[in-house]
Amino acid sequence: MSRNLISFGDYKKFREQRQHSGTKSEDCLEEARIRAIYTDLFGLVQETERLVKVLGNGAQRELAAAVANNKITDQESLFRLSKTYERLSWRLHGQLRYMTHGAQKK
């Protein structure tokens, strides 16, 4: 019967090895998730920059005229879109500042 039992030290070593192997794979998954988030964030900034340029090149005036004539959407929907974007962009701005300050401390 004593042959089937392992010592507490061996059990602890096996348990730590099992936890470390699980942690490595979890770390890889977490790193891949974080890289994907950064890629999405970078893409969002690039898309925002593109839209700012397009709207600055005259599309802003055309879009405003189309909304005024109810061709694309109504003014209330555009107003809600504007307020939603403003709220979310300020929230994202705060999150980016938090990350930037956290990175500077290290």
C-alpha cells in the first residue's frame, strides 16, 4: 500500500509543475488577446484619422446638407450619434491616459 502513496514533497512538486504548465499556456492566450486588442485600437485610430480627412475634404458639408434634407437620416439620429461618439471617445481617451501613465511608472 505504501508503494501507491507519494510523499507530500513529491505531490507539491508535481502540483507546481502542473500549475506552471497551465500558466504558460494561459499567458500565451492572454498575450495574444492583448495583442489583438492593441491591433484593434491601432486600427480604430487609423480609421478615425481617415474619416477626419474625408470629412475635412468637403464630405462634412455634403453630409450636413443630406441630413438637413432628410436624405440619409434625420437630425435627431445624427445628434444621438454625435453624443454617443463624444461620450465613448472621452471614455477611451481616459483609458488610454491611464495606460500611458501606468507604462511611464514602470
